Amino acid sequence: MDHANTLGLLAGTLTTVSFLPQVFKIWRAKSAKDISYAMFLTFSGGVFLWLLYGIAIGAAPVIVTNAVTFLLAVAVILLKMRYK
């Protein structure tokens, strides 16, 4: 793997992992009242487009990290719906 892909995977991993504390906090507290639907729906749409872009250009770091980020963002939306 070249340095650019390694850098991309590292950057993507850090931004993706940053969602875990939020998911765990909502899950433990059973509350998502302060989470904005508009922000997470917009963010999820953007991440989904990045995923499609990654697929179009065949960039593994973009594909992998945005697929996981999209799943985590959707998890936050689903938890918001469940615990509203």
C-alpha cells in the first residue's frame, strides 16, 4: 500500500471512530434529544455521496471509511428515532 492510501485510511479511520462516543452515549443514556435530525440527515447524505465517489474512482480508503461512517451516522439517526 502506498503512502497516500495509508494516509487516507488513517484520516478516514480517525474521523469514523469519532462517531463511536456519540453512538455509545445515546445507547447508554437512552436519549438523543439533543441530536439534530437535519444535521445527521445532511451529513449522511454527504457521506453517502463520498462513498459513491470512492466507488467511482476505485479508492479503497474513501470507500471503506465512508461506508463505516455512513453506517454509524445512520445508527445515530435510528437511535434518535428510537429514543426521542
